[in-house]
Amino acid sequence: MDEVRWGIIGCGDVAEHKGGPALYNVPHSRLVAVMSRRAHRAEDFARRHNAERYYTAVDDLLADDEVNAVYVATPPNVHADLTERAARAGKHVLCEKPMAMTVAECRRMIETCRDCGVQLIIAYYRRFFPVVVKMKEAVEAGRIGRVLRARTAVANYYSPRADGERAWLTQQGTAGGGFLTDVATHRLDLLALFLGTARTVAAFVETQHFDFDVDDASSLAVRFENGAHATGSFNWNVDASVDEFEVWGTKGRLFARNLGAGDLDIVVGNEVAHHHLPAPSITHLGLVDHFVQCLRAGTPNALPGEAGMQATRMTEAAYQSAREGRVVRAD
């Protein structure tokens, strides 16, 4: 494949500011078409992002022979259906996070893409942030020894958009959950990156403050197949910005005091190395560049459905643990 030619399904906030611009800001990648059920939105998005055409029906975009890859930039409740339809149309798929509403849906997406011979990648773009790449390199080089534990904490205060653009985030049937499924899954994906496959989860998942039908607070304890432990606290009800990610090993630790800003301390013995590795201005840039390179070379990508599903395995187990008041398997 010489060039990846994209179609976008969904012209909302994430396509506008994060994923969409990345599609035409990496080499050998071009935005061909966009789709929204609202014609005025599709036309406006196409004009501002220099897409060549727009559609108001999914099937019309999927029938476009020039499009060879699709970015599913919709709420989670339709990720599985749209991914499968794109795969059956012979298009490679970049799917937004969380991957799907359930683990069963994730597995169906993986099987369909495999059967149709197309690649699937999930938009956990933080894996490609310079600070996370630095942390992974330090672990692989053995700088902190054997990894035994990780900790993540994220907090902010939910504030609805005046235009109602992302109101679906607090609707259970559309989002699948609250802060745990929306923001926390990015950090659960990083836990999987550093610790591997989760085996058991114990959790409290609650709506402590807001009048939502989704969670605004959760606390998780996770045990991984390799014996490592992790804890996570995620709050949508704290009027203070927290974004911490920490990995502990037998020889030291990695502490991202502000993961988004790229502030990292590598602590080995009495020595502390400080790093400032900010994220790209377009959050999906590294992810899209990686996927484009893989598609052009015909090589597997680093974040296929099997990897992207790991965060959903943890969230699904967390909700079950909270409902039943027990430790559950992350199957």
C-alpha cells in the first residue's frame, strides 16, 4: 500500500481535535471522506479539514473505493457494529476507545477483522507519547529491575459542554459507563502495556457526587498474570487536576507526576533523573503515524484488538466486582 486513504465515521469532538487532524498530518496519509448523519455537519467538517467529499450514510462511505482505511470516531455503543461493517467492506480500522461496550463485542471485532484480512488498531494514543516511550525503554533496559507494581491516579471535575456536544458521556446506554470507561481506560491500557494481562480485579465503582446514571468515582486493585499488582483511583468529582502514573521495580521506580505534560522522574537508588517530554499537539499523531507505517509495510501494529481489549477486560471486571462485592476474574 503506497498511501493510506481515510474515511471518518463521526464528525464530533474527538475527530475534530484529536484523531481527524492526525490523519492528514503524517506522511503517506490522506483524508478522503467524512460521514455524519447531519449533512451540514459533514459538509462543514469536510471543508475545514480539506476532505475531498462527505456522506450522510455509513454504507455510502464504506462503498467508496478510494477509501482503504476507516476511523471510527463515534460513541462506544456503535464501535463494534461499525468496525465489523468496515472490515467486511475491506477497510482497515482505527477505532476510538474504549474499544467496545463489552469484552464479547471486542472479541467479535477481532474475529471479524481477522476473517476479513484487515488490520484493527485501538486509539489508546498515550502509548505513543514520548514520556510513555521513555518509560517503556527504561523498563526494557532493566533500569528499575523486575516490575512488581504500578499505580495510577486521575482526577478532574466534570463540566458539561455548553453546546451539549459530549452529553452522551453521562448516558449509560451510549457510553457504557462513566469516568472509568472514558478516561480511566487510557491508564488501564498503560497498566497492560507495563504489566501484561490482568487476571483478577477488586473494585469500588460508584456515583458519589453527580446526578448521573454513570460512575463518577472508582478505585481498583488489579493482579496480573505475572504476579504484579496495580492500583488505580479515578475521580470525575474532584476540582483539582491529577494525572499520575507510577511503575515500581526491584531496583527503582518511574514516576510521571503529570503524564499529559510529560513530567517524569526515573529513580534508581539515590539517583533521580528528571525528564520533560510533552505530548504532541495532535494527540493521535504518533498512533496514526505508527498505523500508517504498518499498513504500508504490511506488518502487524502494536495496538491490535487483542491489546486494546485488555482495558475493557479490566473495566468489565471492575463493574462486576463493584456490583457483587467480591474479587472477580478479568476474563
